[in-house]
Amino acid sequence: MSKKVLFSPVGGTDPIKYLRDGSMLHICRHYRPDIVYLYISHEMMEHHKKDNRYIDAIERLGRHLGHIFEVNIIERDALVDVQQYDVFYQDFREEIIKIENAMEDSDELLLNMASGTPAMKSALFVMATFAEYRFKPIQVSTPKKGINAEYEEREEYDNEINWELNEDNLADAPNRCTEVKSLNLMKMIKAEMIKKHVMAYDYAAALTVASEMKEDIPEDAYILLQIMDARVKLNRRKISKLMAGKSYDIYPVKEGDKQKIFEYALVLQMKIKKQEYADFIRGITPLVVDLLEELMENKCKIVLKDCCTVNGKDSIIKWDREKLKRIGLISFLDSEYKSSGGFKCGPVYSGQIAKIINYKCQDTDLIQKVNDVIEIEGKVRNVAAHEIVSVTEEWFQDRTGKNARDIFQIIQYLIGKAGINVKKQDWQSYDRINESIAQYLR
């Protein structure tokens, strides 16, 4: 059975003052914790030793409510300088860790934010603000809703009289407890961290932070973060599982192979935005091969599978001489590779498909763009793949006469020509979902 546990410093208004509960006793009255930990410094220990006022008041309250309180004293009799914030912050942390370690998962820890010295309250405020522990911080207002200005003699404290005159024992006495809801600054900070990671397309980092506060963010935000982390890794199978039963519109392009090409292009676009130019270069080749294959089919009406066979052992697609002969391409390819003894039917490369497009296509602008991307790929791919180089915008410009964005614009043009119907706003697909995640986190 779950229990309630209260951690409470003891201050000058505890347990009863001005004919009303002090904060510690008032929380006990309205939350009825099963276990109470009283943190008592030197001055308050003098009162405790003299008349047992704190435990006596809790026991009287227990009989009044028909509730059993287990009271534990955390004695700090040597603690005289009660204005040092850092002392309490460290000591409170250690004591609360001990208490939490003794609790079950279903137990609830309550924290009295209203008793004790200003330094004690400040230490507890910081702990609550940064949500270091799973506790419920509780504030208690004064009976007057303001400062207790009157002076009341505390040295000669009478347990019996204070209890009998306590107006909070009356049936219509108000509950002055308030659960503090606005202190969780750490959750706000983490939510902002998630948003910043998302806007920087670093979904793995965003998901790491989100997993630390999964219960405190909307379910849709967490699922979308997982989806985008899988999307940037081109893990469509995982995305399908995450989207089960959901109505998220993730993909601008729905058709199988065309979706694969467009999603890959979006990842390359993101590499440019993040200035990860070396990754952009290494990622060009597989995209160009698939893209030229689509162009060959869309513009030349030649399907790659009609020209090739697949090696069953390693699944490598290779040109097939007999198939090329049947569709009237082998003579052309032999002439193009005459200097090397004719066309060798090995694995398919982008340059070979480009030659077929040049031969069969009538669109001169398209042919120029195809040749441009093949030339650029050849100039930068091998250097970036096999040498340790710093790839910058200037590096691109020096070797190709174009920057990374110029190259990507060619890719965007070819995607349109390949029959992949993409609207201008579809290229902002990542940003659109990023904004959705940010909205959920607000």
C-alpha cells in the first residue's frame, strides 16, 4: 500500500503560533502523511528538548484526525549558523536521497517549502525548481495572507493551551496549503533544449533529453521525435510501427521508390543546412544512381531491370550484355567504351546511365544537368572519400565552380524531371514537423 512521506524543516512558527497551525502541522493536517521527517537545527532543538512541542502537536493532531503519524527527527544540534544556503542545499539533498531510497515506487514524497530560515527555504526552492527529486513541493500561506507582524512569546510554550486554542481545529477552518506548480524550471529548460536540438535537426540529442522527461511532455511530441530520429536514418519500417493508429502526415511523396529517393534527398539537404559537407559529398553517389535510373525510365522509357541481372550472392546489380543487345543499347555502349575494349558488363554506375540518357533523351537542358552532376560527383567524391580533408563551401567552389547549394539545386531539378511530383513547400517537410514538435512542447 502506497504511503505519503513528509520532509519538513522546523521553523519559528512551528508547531502552532498566533492560534493557528504552523506550516509543518498544517501540511500534516491536510495531507495526512504516514511518515514525517522533521529537520531540526540547534535553536529549534532547544525547544524540542525542553517541551517536545513538535512531536506532541503531531500526536495530538493524529488523535484528532484518527490517523497515525510516524515521526522521525533529523537532529542538527550542532547547526548554529542557519543562514548559510550552501550548507542546507547539500544536507537536504543527502537526507532526501536517503528518504527516497527507503520509499517504494508508489509512495509520494511531500516537501514543506514554508518552514525554516530563509536559507533553508532558498535551498528547497532551488531543489524544487530544478526538479532534482520526485517530490511534491507545498507552500502554506499565513492566516492573514501576509507577514505575521505580532510578537508571540515562544520560550514558555504550553502544549496543551496552544492545542486547545488552535483555530485550525475548527471544522470550517480553511486549508492554506498550495501545491507549487510553477517551480519546475528544469522541465522548461529541458523542453527548450529539445526544441533547439530539433531546430538543428539533431533528433538523436533531442530524443535523449526527451527520454529523461517522457512523462512530462505530450505523447505526440515524443512519438514525433522518435519518428524524425528514424526518418533521418531512413528507417521506414520503424516509422510504420510508430505511426500505427496515428494520423501524422509525414511523407510528402507516397510512392515507394520515389519516396525513397525524395527522403534521401531531404537527408542530404539537411547535411547542407548543418554544414556537414563531407557527409553530403559521400551521400551524393547512391542518390545520383537511383535518380538517373528514374530519369532513364521516365524520359527514355528504359527500365533498368530490362538491362541488368542481380547477383544472388551479394545482390549487386550488373549489366547484362544480352539484355542490352535486345533493347538496342550494346552497340552504342561498346562504341562509347571502345578505348577500353568495349563495354564491360560489371556493376551499374551513374556515369554509364548518364551516357544512355545522353543517347536517348531529347531534352538538352536535362542532359546538361545530368552531365553537370556526373562531373561534380567525379571531382569531389573520391577526394572526400579517400583523403583527410576539411570540406567547406570554399572547398566546393574551388573544385567544381559551384557551392553545395548550387549542387543541390541540380539534384532538385533532376528529381522534378524524374517524375517525382514535389511541391516547393515539400522541401520544408522537416521544418514543418519540427514546428509541430515545438508547438506540442509549448
